[in-house]
Amino acid sequence: MPAIKTYKRPVDGWWRRNPFYTWYMVREGSSVFVTVYALVLLTGLWRLTQSQEAFDAWRASLASPVALVFHALALWMFIMHTLSWFNVMPKTMGFVRVGGKRVPDQTIIKAGKIAAAVCAVLVYILFLWVTP
């Protein structure tokens, strides 16, 4: 009796065939940068608990060319990650109704981006006010 041949769907590079899935994978990959950056900040906190010299050495390491390139890439990934979350916000909130009418998705997205920008400006002002 001959062996039964089952169909095996090729999965190699499935995400590169469709631009939607390519963008999806890049967006998901940006979370790796978010995680690594969180670990960099936690390392700084840990070095701060050790001594002033250890903390200063950690801060000096952040000025290396590799660290600067990483931070530039991380900033780009953070911005992309954040904007993609704002674009998903209407789907995660469900239907928002004001006065019996459904709020358009673009209004929710724009409101989220404006709120984030206002918060960023307030944090920056607070930073300028606190630092000597």
C-alpha cells in the first residue's frame, strides 16, 4: 500500500508575502526594543544602588557609539510602537457613543495622539522645572 502524502503548507517567510503581515511582524518586533530598553534602565537603577562611581560608569557607557545607535533605533521603534497602539485603540475600546452617536475611529485615534502629546509636553515642563 502506498504511503499517504499529506499537504504541508510552506511556512517559510509567510510574513514577507503580504505587506500587512510584514508590518505586523515589524510592529511585534519593536517590543524587543522596548524590553531591552527597560533592561537598560533597570541596569542603571541597579548601578545606582551600588555606588556613585558605578552609576557614573553606567552613564558613561551610554555615550558609546553602539549605545547611541541603539538609542536612536529604540526611539524610532518606540514611536512606531506607540503610533500602532493608537491606531488599534478604536478596536480595543469597542464602540464609543456620545449623545447616542458612534464616535468615528479617526476621532479616537487623534484624541489619543493629542493626549499623548500634551502629557509629553507636561512631563518635559516638569523636567525643566525640577532640574537645576
